[in-house]
Amino acid sequence: MAAYSVRTAEGKLCCTLCQHITHKTYNMRSHLEGKHKLTSGYRCEGCCEVVATTKQALYKHKLACHQPATFCQ
């Protein structure tokens, strides 16, 4: 994802696709995953299939749908 963001002179990260600016790497990753769909998705250990496009969406899915001990191998 580094190819899709650059550091400004002030040290902020700027999205090369839409000029979104943020201070934190985590926020830039979330922006790129959510806004520009740059990931193929994240696999849920409970469902054993790809269910989310962002890590935050996967976390929310796990909280809503699965007990912590029901993950598959």
C-alpha cells in the first residue's frame, strides 16, 4: 500500500489516488482498504471464508457473529 501514499513535507501521509491526508499509517491503510478497495478481503477464522474488505469490518463481523472459541483450524 506504500505505493498509494506519499509523505508530505509536514510528515503527513497523502493518498496518491484522491489526495486524502492523514497523520497515521493505520488511518491511511483503512482509507485505502475502504475507499479504494485495494485488498482482496480478509478471512474469518469462524466462517473459514473471506467476509470483509477491511480489518475493521472483519473485527466487527467476529464480534457480531462468533464466540471467541469457535474458530476453525
